Amino acid sequence: MKGPVSSFLLPLLPLLSLACASAPRPPSMPYWSSAGAGLVAAKPRAAPAAMDIDDDRMRVPQDIEVPKHWPASGLYLGGALITSQPMGDFDGDTGYANGTNLVLIPDIDVGAGGGAYVSYRWHMNELLVQYSITEHDGDFSGSPRQHDTTFYDLDFNWRHYFWEKSPLQPYALLGFGWARAEIDNGSTDQTLTVFEDAQVYNGINFNVGAGAALYTLPWVVFFGQGVYRFVRYESIDGIGGRGSATPDVDGDGWAVSVGAALRLLPPRK
């Protein structure tokens, strides 16, 4: 080069050569080989530290069987208000010979009374033992006296419930029991002038009915039911002493009751 440009560049050549000599080199790439990669891959890793895990929280969810019935099982104590109407021979037209005297079977009206029971329920079945008393006005054709009658009944009943998931559960009822009736002025002589109280007893009855129970709580229940009772009294007792009723005294009739019960003990687990 000649001229002013060459005269300008010539003094700069020593500076450029010095700058090139002092510039740092770029770092070299690391060496890689397939053998080295295999060693790295084969190197065992340290096991993770043990962790304190709650088994209940980590358990796999499973289907849990939920009870399908209303939880009302247990031992109950209850009571009822009862209205009833014995029929059959209690029509005021039937008398039974008792030695030289008579036992009169009066015509009785619809009566009322009460009862108490203890029961045990499991799942959809319940067994009850109930004692009840009802009183009825009565009269007999041609008699100058009143013949009010009181009935005493001991029943063993079985209830089977429906609508198992509901607190309102209808039920069917079957049962049997023993019965007797006391009749005011029910025994007299053949002239209807001397009167004493009488009774018909040794009654065997079979019960058929239906009702509904409302469990406001699993340990509190209210109920209403209707029952038809098939009753036959086998014995009589009057002025002439005790004797057999031939034929048996027919005491078939109906009874309607409402009541409540409280659970005393829950079922055993």
C-alpha cells in the first residue's frame, strides 16, 4: 500500500499484533465417549431416605357396606292407649248354666283402656310381650243390673317391618295370647234376683293386624295399629263355682291402639 492510507496503518500494526496475542482462547468442549456414558448410567443411585407415612391416609379406598336398614334395633319399653270391641257371644243374648245358676254374657259397648309392653327388635323384626286392660259398659236383656265388663289380655306378638330405609315403617303383626273377662253382676239365679260378679277365663286368642311405626329418633318410636283377635274362653266362674263353658264363649273382636316406646338398650355389637 502506498499513499496516506498505508502511512496511517503502518503505525497501528504493532498494536494489532499485541491485541491478537493477548486475547484468551475459548474453553474447549468436554470429551465424551459411549464407554463413559455407560459407566455413568451404571453408577448406583443412593436410596431415598425412609419417610414416616400414615397407613390410614395412604390406604386405597374400598367400598364400605353401609347398613341398609334404619338403626332401630334394641330393647324397648312402651305403652299404648287402646279402644276395642269384643263381639261374638257378647251380644246380651247368651247365658251359661253354672250349677243351678247362670253366668250372663252381656251386650257390651266399645270400650277403652291401656297397655304396657316390652319388646326386642332386630333388623326388620320385633317380638313384643304386652299386658292390657280395657273396660266396657254392658247390659243383659231382662236384667235389672248393669253388667260392665273388664278384659285382661296377655299377648305375645311378632311384627315384621317394611320400608327398611325409612324412619316411617309399616308392619304386619301376628300373635297369640291368654285372656279373661270379669263381668259385674254376671252371675245370677234363675229368677234374676240374686247377683254376684262372674268371669270367663282360660281364653286363648290369635291376633292378626297391621300398623305403622315412626322412628323420630332411632331410640324413640310412635306407632298406631289395628288388630283382630280370635278368642275362645273355655271356663266360667260364678255363684255355682267354676266350670267349663260348653260351647266355648266366643269373644272375637277388634282393637285399635296408638302408643310410644323408648329404647332402653341398644343391640349388642
